[in-house]
Amino acid sequence: MRRILLTLVLVSAAGVASAQTKPNPAGTIGSADAKVRLQTLGYKNVHDLRRGPDGQWVGKATRGNIEKSVTVSPKGSVVAR
């Protein structure tokens, strides 16, 4: 009886723990992904990244000794201004 009760407690605790983790929704990227994407395209000194309400990452980065405002879409495309 104790084994069954212990098993039920462990299974329910594992279910609660797994319910608290939230994977990224399909098609979105995190801040680390946005930074790596920018660095892959030759940007350096990536900073001030913040996610907008539309899911885009906006920040600053340097390319060719010129600091630019950069935007990374949820799909990973980059626009620099």
C-alpha cells in the first residue's frame, strides 16, 4: 500500500513540475538565438536586446565600426537601420 501511495505522489509531483516548464512556441526565437543570429551575420557588440509585443527582438549592434539599430523577427530575419 505504501509503495502505491509513494508512486502516486511521485507521479503527480512530476506532472506538476513538467506543467511549469514552457517551451518556446513554434516559430519563435529567444534572446540568445537572436544574438547568435546577429553574430553569424557579422555583427559585434550586440546589446540592449528586448522583445517587443509583436515577438521581434530589437537592440543595438556594431558592424563595420558603425552602430546600428537591429531587429530580428520571430523567424530569424534581420533588419538593420
